[in-house]
Amino acid sequence: MSEKINGFLNIKKPRGWTTYDCVRHVKKTLNVEKVGHAGNLDPHATGVVVIGIGKATKLLPYVMELEKVYIADVKLGILTDTWDITGEVIQRKEIPEFSKEKLEKIIKEFEGEIEQVPPPYSAVRKGGKRLYELARQGILVTPKSKKVFIKQINLLDIRKNGFTMRVTCSKGTYIRALAKDIAEKLGTLGVIENLLRERVGHFYIKESIDPNNDLIQNLKPLEYGVLHFGEVSLKNEAVSNFEKGVPVPFSSFIRFSANLKRFSFVRVYDENKNFIGIGQIDVDFLNPRKVFSKIEEIENSED
């Protein structure tokens, strides 16, 4: 079992694989135990799955917060029990004639913060079980609605019985629910026919790899997962305090990114540009949050 492998992989999930299939594949291929992912992707969907290995699993919560971009083909006129094309058709409805302008106006109504009811076949938990597990037992639960944020929706193509859109959104957004809700606004039904996750933050589909590629050769370093944070470099005498979880004063900074704000997270380096962890800016101090020293790892509460 190798404990020296730490970093991120940008895997292009094949259709039919679950997200955990990707995790299991990495564990087996690299003979490592600590492997996690930064967000589920439906088995029917393809695209970017971010995998963290070893110490990188500690940074996955920061990657999960990044915005996601999807390209979705929506098929109109039917509704399935899974709200995608793989499910059993439970309802059909005529598709009214609609113009591109009308559809564009409707999808813009879904931009911003919206209330969304997750699909009955989803990873939402109810009584300790996933909803898709309950659904497979014949128990259909209607989950509570939740707030999600849709930054932008662009209409890419329009067909007689469907359309294609690109959606930029927050974590936790169900594109299947979005497609169903848009179809209802059009006066019909709708399910996801194809779904591609194009991007997770700075992890792009064009840089993703097939799971059968050389994983070690494509492993990205620990700090790659948090490139969206600013950075701070510390004087050597402050590094030991940071590694012990002791707040260090701003006077210990050698270099730092412009426009750092209070409570923002930063990547922290020593004088030799070695990545040593994540800190959080306070009034006059940098508080250690995740520490990766050469000798040991000290995890500090963010609360």
C-alpha cells in the first residue's frame, strides 16, 4: 500500500460508471487506501470527476465548493421515474410549438438563486439512506426543496422535441430537476437525454484523462486543487509556528497576493516555495487551517 502518493486527478468519467467506480479504479490501480471525490456525477452522465488521493482528500471540501458547468441535452414530451432517459416512462405530454425567443426567456427565469426539488432518484439522504436506494426498494420519497444558485444558462441548440443548454451553477444543483422545471414552464414534460460535466472550477474537460491512462503521470500536486485561493509565503521562522497550528502575524509574510480579504483562505508556502498548507486571513494574523509539513500533518478545526 503506497502512502507516498498525494495529489489530484481530473478523470473523465465514462458513461455507465458511477463516481465510486472511479474511486475504486484509482484505489486498485495505484494500490492506495485514501481516495475521495469532489462531487457525484450520475452513472448516465460523463465528464469531469475530481479525485483526491492521500493528503489531497483533506482539500476536497474546498474543491466541492467550486462552481460546475454542464452541457445538457433535454428531451421534451416525456417524464421518467429517474428524470433522465435511463428511467421508465411514467408520463407523456404533447409538446406545444415554441420559439427560440420564448425558450430563452424561460431559461433566464431560472438564473440566480432558485428553489429546487431534487429528483426521487438522487444521492440525497433520508433516514440514513440515499433516495435512489429507497427508490430501488419501491419507496419513492419526495425530498424537500433547497436553494441552489444558477449563475448562467445558455441555449446552445433547439430541436422539435428538445434543446441543448450549458449551465453554470453552484454545488448541489440537479440538472435533471432544472430540465423538468423548464419543460413544465414550456407546458410539457422533459428529461435529461445526455449530460456532460464540462468543468469543476479550474478542472476542465479538455484536461481530463481516461481512467486507463497513466494515473501517476497525470497526477497534479496538492496545491493544484486550491489554485483558486490567493497565496502567502512565510519567513522560515514563522513556518514552524504555522505547522504547530499557531496563528502567525502578517509581519511574517514575505510575499502575498493582492486584495486578500478578511476570512479568505490562502495557500501557504515556505521561503523555498514548498506548499505547507491552507490558512485563513484574520485581522492581523494568518490562522492555520490545514497543515502539510514534511514530517507530519496537523489538521486544525475551521470552526
